[in-house]
Amino acid sequence: MSAFRRVGSEGEPLRVIQVGAGSMGQAWIRNDAANPDVELVGIVDLDLDAARAGAAVYGDDSIAVHTDLAALIAQVHPDAILDITVPVAHHPVTTDSLLAGLPVLGEKPAAQTVAEALSLAAAAEVTGELFMVSQSRRYNDQLVAFKQAASRLGDLGTVSTEFAKAPHFGGFREEMDNVLLLDMAIHPFDSVRYLLDRDPVSVYCDSYNPSWSWFRGDAAASVIFEFEGGIRYTYNGSWCAPGLETSWNGAWRISGAAGSALWNGDDEPSFETPDADPAPLAAQPSVGAEIAGSLAAFVRALRSGETPDGEVHGNVMSLAMVEAAIESKDQGRRIAIDDVLERAYETAVRSERRDDVRARLESWTSVRGALQGVPVTA
Ligand SMILES: NC(=O)c1ccc[n+]([C@@H]2O[C@H](COP(=O)([O-])OP(=O)(O)OC[C@H]3O[C@@H](n4cnc5c(N)ncnc54)[C@H](O)[C@@H]3O)[C@@H](O)[C@H]2O)c1
């Protein structure tokens, strides 16, 4: 990742426009209101009533609302954009914002496809603006402690997540394809990359829809990833699993040469190293909780210039894990992550409409290298 433009300083609230005021958008508006380092100066939604309802949630009916982002940018001159729209809108909203010279904090996923996410990474490079994906489940002090526990286990062999829930959401989720993999599994896939500080190499996936499912697309999946260094990560998830449900984070186990660690996703993790000193984990500074943590990290990154977790280049691989898993279950075979990246890259170059963004993509000499922040431009 090339350096991005720094914005704002201590004691100066970041003036933001939020795009998208649906159900998650309302949670974000409450999040904006709770953060003194942020001032919401405008709300954009294709549905103007939703934007107005958002202003009421913020407690200020005089906030500017609009259906058109460019018009509202020209009106209120914000410092940054929060993109809380549906995934299909992430690419156009984020591209327009970056090209208007504004940094973006966007809800997960980075975009609908890895190809679109690569286009956004290149747009961030072209404009020199930060695009950070809010991968909210990374902001959890228990996850940080779990990572610390993992560091006591010697060489790591396997990591697993069991996820069992039975939510009735209604709306787009009950109609979409591959609902569990696309809408939910990206969270643990992203978390395991954080836990291991490694990237995936290949995946084998089987996904299916239980006979009693109330979702149209597959609501259950079993996935095995191979990570760098040969570590295996297995994910077993279902959104049609009533009774004895796990937490929303799922139930985790890490197994290493010297011991094992457990986290139920709701309480402090535990670990056991039978032949070693069981010294307790040291307290770590809090990373904040969920979207409050990601909003605070965005403001901090803009002020300091330090690359945050969720910066688009670092985040694309989590979306690639989802896309590779879907490709694997469609083709019934193991899929190499690099093949997914290469195909996405070719699509991104072929379908890019902006000459400057396409030229930037074409200058990358390795997709994995570009995502890992090593200098790869020709
Ligand atoms: N981090 C989490 O735990 C979590 C939880 C739920 C949803 N999400 C994510 O949040 C995002 C929004 O989900 P949601 O449940 O609020 O969806 P939603 O359908 O309830 O709301 C989306 C809103 O965006 C508006 N919109 C769509 N396209 C737009 C555009 N081009 N310009 C302006 N407004 C537009 C819609 O009119 C709607 O009001 C999704 O990316 C979803 O994956 C994350």
C-alpha cells in the first residue's frame, strides 16, 4: 500500500457523509453520534425517507440529506465518506468518493467481487486516498487475547470454527445465492488471517442447503483452507441450526505443537500448554468493540498516516477466500487462491472503465505482491 493522504488532527472532528441508511446504516448513525471525533454532516440514500429517518436517529433533523452523493459532496464539503450501502453499490460509491478526493470507510465486503475490490485498491493508489473496509469482528479484545494465546502454542497445525445460528432476517439475505459464504463467512475468514498473520494458499469447500432451510441460497458450508506454512483452517457453519447455537463469532479452537486454545466467541479465551509455564496472558490495549472500533481506527489512521487493519489491499484476500470457496463448491475440486486472484485481476483490467485506474492495475507485476504491499509496479 502506498502512503495515503492524512486528514484531520486531534480535537478536530472528521466531517463525514454517510451513504446508506438502511438497517446497518442506522447502527452506523448511532455509532457516528457516539464518537466525538466524528461529525455527521450529510446522509445519502436512494430512498430519501431512509436518509431523513437517519437524520432523526442522529438527533438532528437539519442534517443535509440527498439521493445523489456528488451533489451532497458539493454542498457540504465533507472530509470523508462512510459507505454503508448494499454490496452491489460498494464499487460505484467508493470509486466516486475516492475520485472526488475523499477517503472512505466502507462496510464489508470491500465489493461484490474480488475483481471489483482490485479496482478499488488501484483507485486508492491512483488517488492517494485511504479506503478502509470495516471488518467489524476484528475489533474484539477477546480476539486479540486469542491471538496472544495462539503465540504460546508453538508451531500451529490447525484452526477451526464451528458456527451454528438460526436467524430469520427476511430481506435480501433470504433471496441471495451462497448466503452463508457471502454474507457471514467473510468474518471468520478475515479473523483467521488476523490470528495467523498468514494468507491462504488453497481451499476445498462443500456448501449445501438443509431441507428445512428458509433461505433460497445455500445456508450451510464445510470448508478447509490450507494456509502458508501448511496450517489448515476448517470452517463448519450453518444458518439453519436451531438449538445450542454458538456465538455470532462462532466457537474456535487452535491446536499447536505445545498446546491448544479455545474461544467461544463471547467470553475470554483459554489455553493449555501441558509441558510449559502457564503464565497468564498480559493485558493489551483495547481495540474497541465492533463498528465503534473500526470508526475509531479510521480516524486514527487518517490522522497518523499509519495503515489500519482493513485497508483495502490487506482486506482483499478475505474476499478472495469467499470467492475461492464458492468456486470450489461449484467445481467440486480444490482451488488455488492465486488462480482466483489471477482471474479476478484479468477481469478487473478488462472491465475497468477508467483509464488511470486500468493503467495502475496494469502496472502491477504480481497481484499477491500488490496486496501484500511490496513494491510491484513496473
Ligand atoms: N459488519 C456487520 O456485522 C454487518 C451486519 C449487517 C450488514 N453489514 C453490511 O452493511 C451493508 C448494508 O447492509 P444493510 O443490512 O444495512 O442493508 P439494507 O438493505 O438494510 O440498507 C442499505 C441501504 O443502502 C441504500 N442504497 C443502496 N444503494 C445505494 C446507492 N447506490 N446510493 C445510496 N444509497 C444506496 C438502500 O436504499 C438502503 O437504504 C452491507 O454491505 C452488509 O454486508 C455488516
